[in-house]
Amino acid sequence: LPKIHPRLWLSGASAVAAAPVARSVCVASDRTCGYCVDGRDARTGRACEAVEARDTTAQSDADVRFFAERGAAAIARAVAEGPVVVHCAQGINRSVASIVHFAATHRGMRPEAAAAYVRERNAAERGMPALTNALFERVLRSRE
């Protein structure tokens, strides 16, 4: 995602090992991806910071803000150290919400522009949608 940060990658858990990075930020629920344990990715051995997050419309706005802020902070720490892949189970909602919040709070992008950019890149490069959870998008856009 070079427009947001030149050292930032997005992935789903199944493809994260292929990313040419030194560390991971896992935005998942109860270690949903199943790979990031005790600060390490079990497949690659790379550093992995896990951020607890759920992907459900039943959660509150405050819950979404909390994990998006924590995810953005983890991304900021990780990119300061080198290339990083941000992932959740599929790379569609939780990881994207954290990246959009990072773009808005750490890179000066409008949340709407960051979401549109990630959607375009995810569709073109991975054939996947991005930010399909309407609650997440509404919460992120409320910061504009």
C-alpha cells in the first residue's frame, strides 16, 4: 500500500507468510489467524504484534474505535522498524479498519480516501473486497 506507507502490506492470514516483510501486525479476535502467538508468527518466526478485534455489527462504536486506534498504533510502531504486513483472518475488515485509521491519524489522509484506496488495491491485487462491515466504515468516517 505504497500511497499510505511504502513499507506497508495487507494480507489475509493464509497468505501472510509470502509477504516480503520483517514483522506482522495481526488484527484478530482471540488469535483468530492461529499463527501469531507470544509475539511471533509461528510460520515464519517474524515478530508479530496481535491486536484484539472482532468483526461483527453487534459491537459498539467505541469497540471499533478502540481496536482501530490500537491497530493504527501497532502499525506505526512496526513501520518505524521496517516493512510490515497487517493481517486479520481474510484482510477485508479488521486489518483494513486499522490501516485506514493509521492513514488518517499518522499519514494525514482522509478516512474516505484511504478506504477507497485500500478497496481499489485489494480488488486489483488480491481479487478481494475491503471494508465490507458498514459499522466499521461509519465509525472510521465519523472522524472526518
